[in-house]
Amino acid sequence: MVAVVTGRMTVFAFLLLFLVILVYLVIIQGERRKKFFPIRRLPAMDASEEAVGRAVEMGRPIHYTPGTAVLTRMEAPQTLAALSILGYVAGLAARNGARIITTCQMPEVFPMVFEVVREAFIAEDKLDMFVEEDMIFLPQLKAAAGLMQREKVAANFLIGAFWHESLVLAEAGAAAGAINIGGVATMHQLPFLVACCDYCLIGEELFAASAYITKDPVMTSTIAGQDYIKFITLALIILGTLLSTLGLPQLRNLFG
């Protein structure tokens, strides 16, 4: 028998409202009507083509690392987002004939990195250009700094969850003369990547990048739904603040 908990009906009502918004935008607008919700410009993604083109012109490789978060940590969504962007960058590299080197220190993520790059080359009908030796497993990701110096990389992608190694790798890329493109949602690492990278995906931009790249209606609808929910939540916070400031009892009764 279902028991109704008093004092939670308003919260439940808003939960249903948010679910309705998401279902309508994702299923009706995105999946059925194929409506595309525009996403604001992400300079870091726009610069990816420039970075790959620069690598081709200079005859130097690209370096990409998806960070250091394993799939069992709370930062796992950042790793998954980084793998999605890796597919895009690898596709650009295959299409333009650029060499791409990936480094990964997570054993369970490394096979995924390998397959993402391999599938990108297959999609571009350039499997003969895929070099398995350029898919490198490093127990300590900081060792990639030396690799970047030796290979003289022209572009350095640091996208995913990072900790202290972010500054080491960004400085190594800058010292090698590479374009640094970063992306992280770990707030305590943002200042370092913003300071050391030419372009950077900040916070939730990391998760919106896949939709920005693919222009997939379902993915853009999901982001639009999340934004609508944020607007509603922000409006409720402002309303609650005003009611509390005015000392009106409606604030206490709203969730009572």
C-alpha cells in the first residue's frame, strides 16, 4: 500500500512537471519532430578544426587525453563526455590525414579509447592510417608531458576530469608549441586550465559539446529541457527569497 508523505506534495508536483518537460522536449520535439534547439557557440569546439589543420600543415601529431577519472567515480560523466569528443577529434584527424596520439591511465577506459579512435578512422574509410602504437597506456599520466616534448605535438587536447596533472600537461603542451584545448567540469581545476589553455570548455560546456558537435535533435532537446528546468528552479528561488524577505507565511506553507 502506497503511503502519502505529508509536506512533500509540492515537491512531487514539481518533479512531475520537470518530467513532463523533459519527455515533451526529448520525445515529441527531438525524436519525432527532429527539432533542433540551437546551442550557443563553443569556441573550444570551433577551434578543434583549426588545431587539426595546424597539425597537418606542420606535419606534427595531435595529442588527446580523456583525463584521469575511472568509471566508478562521481567524475565518470566527464570521462564519457571526453570519449564522445575524442570521436569527433579523431574523425577530423582521419579526414585530414593527421596523426593522433592518445594517452590514458585508466585500464578500464583504455579499451574504450582504442575503439573510439579506431571506429572514427573506419567511419572516414581511413583504417589503413590507424596506428595502434599511438594508443598509449600510461600508469602515470604526467609521463605524457615528456611524450609531447619528444613528438613536438601541434595540438594538445586535455578534456575530462583532471587533478594536479592538468597544469603539468598544459604547460608541456605550451612548451611544445601546441594549441592547448582543455575541458573540465571539476571546479578546482578550472582556474589552471583556463590560465594555461588557448581554448577551454568550462563546467557544463563539457557535457553540451557532444550535442554542439553532432547537432543531434534528441541531444539538443535534452539540453534545452535541462535549461528550462533551471529557469523554473531559479524563478522559485527568487520567489522564495522575496516571500521570506516580506515575511509572508506562504513560504512556510508552500512545502508544508
